[in-house]
Amino acid sequence: MIKSPEDLKRLREEAKALTSIRAGQGVEIIVGMGTCGIAAGAREVMSAILDELSKREMSDVRVSQTGCIGMCEKEVLVDVVRPGETRITYGRVKPQDITRIINSHVTNGQIVEDLVVAKLD
């Protein structure tokens, strides 16, 4: 409910943030949640991602899941898509890797090379 100009301003900013994410202006993280991914620990990795983003108050990052990506031996697979940059697929990701991926790649644009299994243009 809007009761003041401040409420209206806050609502406008929230709507702008959601619109920019939908328009592809925000970072997207995609977790492979096929059967093989889940068996390798994708649920725990997804929880670690959501926890880290929440802790950092990074509401502008879109997190989604996908089915089998086709590299079962490299699960858990996590893609990071930064606007205008190459899509990076990280493999054999563990929950303890998430802080480093978010700090280095999502926040600062520096790819975590030792976890990369694919780069897609």
C-alpha cells in the first residue's frame, strides 16, 4: 500500500530493478538440476548460492535452474551469464566454491579459471 511519496519512490525502484533483470541487464546464475546434478549435490550448491546472495543483499542477480546440461561427469554445473560477456560454465562446483565464484566473477567480472569447464559466446 502506498501511503507516502517515499513508498511510491521505493516501489518505483523495486519495479526498475525487476525490469532491468528481465531485460537482460542483470547477472544470471543457472544451476544444473537434472538427476545427475542433484545426485552430485546441486541442491546444496543452489542453497549456498541463495544464501550468499542474500547475505550480500544482491537482489539484482537472477538465479534459475535447468535440467541436464549433458556433462554429467562434471556435475555440479553452474553457469554465470554477465550481460555482454561470454557465458561461463563452472564444473564440479561445491558449496564452498560459491563465495569465490560470486565474489570474483559475479561481482568483479573475474573468471574463476580453475573451475571453468566451458566458455560459450
